[in-house]
Amino acid sequence: MNKEEQYLKQIISSCELVLDDIDQGAKISQANFNMLGYAERTMFRIQQEINRQLAPSNTRTTLDRTSRTTKKDE
């Protein structure tokens, strides 16, 4: 397993632990909620950059528009 995969697995594991704690009644502070927003935007940017490596260049514009529209609508 490379470093990237290891980091992603650790992030997923941390998210699962937080979700478990929330299911048990824990609350997220406003500061931590703000950090979640930052983390979500960061992961979205990483995903988009990685996706561009796989998308043919003639479909990139369409994918970028679709991704922005989908992201904005969420």
C-alpha cells in the first residue's frame, strides 16, 4: 500500500469513528464543523484533480461543468 492509499484509509477510519461517536450522541462544535467544511472542499479538489488524469481531454470541460453544478447543488 502506498502513502496516498494509507492516508486515505486513515481519513476514512477517522470519519467512521466520528460518525460512530455522533450516533452515540456526541455533538460537533462549530469550530470542528467549520473544519469539516474545509476538509470536504479539500477532498473534493483532490478528487477532481485525480479524476482529470483519467478523463479524456475532449470531455474535461463537460466534466468540470457537471462537477461544479453537482457540487453547488448539494
